[in-house]
Amino acid sequence: MRSKGIPESIRKQVDEIVNGFNREFIEDPDRFYVTRYRGNYLYLDRREYGTVGQVCRLGFNGKIDNWDFAIFKYSTERYDPDEWFFPGSDLVDGTLEGAMGAGMAAYP
């Protein structure tokens, strides 16, 4: 059963993981993931040269390494948890790193 929101302690861990991923894998100060939180969802967006684009939505399942994944589809302007035919889908493993890697492959 889902909680009513992502606990602050998890949010802090998420932000640390995302910042670490940005430093280690993106290496471009003008391109990086940013987080948004709404209820039980974490939205991973990517800022690129001043523009922010949606990448994916993760549903919190009570642990830092067990998230539900939904890719953002620009064709429908919606997050789709049932879409698994995109570059990088094999990287989705419930972790934040897997989600960000999939996002980098889907939206290079």
C-alpha cells in the first residue's frame, strides 16, 4: 500500500543520487536531471541549456531502490507506465540510476 507522499528523508537521498548521476554520467553543466515531487510521485525532468523537458515519473513503493517507472511520451503528452518499447527500457530496474539511464537512452 502506498503512503501519502515521499518522506523527506527519501527525498534527500533521491536528490543526492540524482546530483551524483549528473556529475558522473552527464558531465555537462548545461544538461542535468532535476527532481519534482508530487504526492507519491517523483518526476525526473532534464534541464538542457535553459529548457526543461519531461523524462519519466517514478512511483514510490516504500524503498529507495524499488520505484514504478513511467516514461513520458511526447506524442501523447502523458506518462505511460505500460510503454516498454523505447531505447533504454532494458535499464529500468526499479532504481533511480536505472531510470535516469533509461531516460538518457530514450531522450539523448
